[in-house]
Amino acid sequence: MENQSDKIVEHLDLLNRQIARQNSLGRMFVVGIFYGIGFFVGSAIIATIALGVLGPWFAKISWVRSAFDAGAVLVR
């Protein structure tokens, strides 16, 4: 019986160390950076697909077309 309780205590200590590592400030910072980069890249992909699909519809709106033409002139 004592052997099982020793194993339980060892496992609890291991779990406490793992949780302490997961909740460390450095790890949370790195995970936040990766989540931020993933959100940015995913948003860019979704926006590109949406503009590709909806681009012809947006081109029919006069103020969008005039703003696009003005931007094209500035780039040249």
C-alpha cells in the first residue's frame, strides 16, 4: 500500500513540475508569438481568398474603382 502512495506522490510531483514549466513566463511569451504569427498568416490567406472571389464584385463599386485607379497612378 505504501508503494502505491509513493508512486502517486511521484506522479503528482512530476505533474506539478510540468505545469510549472507550462505556466512559465518565457514559454507563454513564445506561445503567444507563435499564435500571433499564425493569426496574421491565416488572416492574410483568408483575406486573399475573399478578395480573389469578391474582387470582381468590388470592382463594380465606383468609389472602390476610383480609389484603385488613383493608387495605381501613384505606384507608377
